[in-house]
Amino acid sequence: MNLAIAATVFPVIFIGELPDKTMFASLFLSTRGRATAVWLGAAAAFAVHVAIAVTVGTVAVLLLPRRPLEAAVALMFLTGAILAIRELRNGRDDDQPGPAPDAAASPARAAVTAFVVIFVAEWGDLTQVLTANLAAHYHSPWSVGTGAVLALWAIAAIAVAGGKWLARVVDVTILRVAIAVVLTGFAAYAGWIALT
């Protein structure tokens, strides 16, 4: 495992997930059940999604020639930047998923509800696509997976521990612009590699 790659992946996934609907879902779920149980359910869902994304990215490296793969990675990073800008323009307050009305009667039920809500909400999410792209780009599935899962677990912890405070302090607009800029930079770099 390459710690430098994991350290590079962590902030990209962290910033990409910070203003995301799953953070708000974790925050909402933590108001209905024990924070620890909600975090455990969310952490398990994130781990499954990272494993899927890293597997897809790794298989792509084995099946596709280098230049077309790098071009596809550049296109996906650019798509991620466009999605981040679109989310910025549209706002995402209207698509925050929530649990069933009595979802957190027990810690086990809170964990299962958090797992299901996060697992469903993350399909095709920006950070899942980013994780697959980073795995394809760096050719280091363990490093990318470690950086991504630690970032997502940190987001879940922030959401259940202090999400209300964070929403008042951090401007979501700035975060979305930052992730769009970072993704555009990754797209440009991957495009340059594809052309060389």
C-alpha cells in the first residue's frame, strides 16, 4: 500500500462527500437514533461502495489499453466537475433521503436503517465514480480504497457528531466550487497523460 496515494485520495473524497446528500442523511438519522449505531451502519455502507468502486476501477485497468483508459478517466473527472457545478446551481436540499418515521427504535435498527439509506443514496454518487476513477488512475486499489473509506468514515463521523454545527459554519457553495476545481485539474492531468 502506498500511503502517499491514500493521503492524496483522502481530501478529494472528503471534499467531494462533505456537502453531499449522504452527509445530511447521516445527520438526520443521528437525530433519530444513537450516533454510534448510525455511524456503524453508514460506515459499513461506505465500505461496501468503496470495495465496488475500487474493483470496477481496477478491472478497467486490466481490460482497457492505457490511452483510452486515461481518456475515459479524464472524461469521468470532467463529468464529476460538471456534476459538482450542477449541484451547486440546483442546490440539493430537495433530494436528501430520510428514514422511515420510526426507523431508530433500537441501536440495531438505527444501524440497519443507516446502512440501507446510505447504500441506496451512494449508487452512482460523485464520490463512488471518483473512487473508481482514482483506482483506475493510480493502479493501487488498496491505497485508493484506504484513502476513500477513511474519508467517507470521517464524513459520517462529522455528520453524526456535529453536523448541525458544521452546516452553520461551512459554506456549501465554497466546497462545491473547490471540488469542481480539483476535478477539473484531475481531468486536465489525465487528459494530458492520455495524449502523451
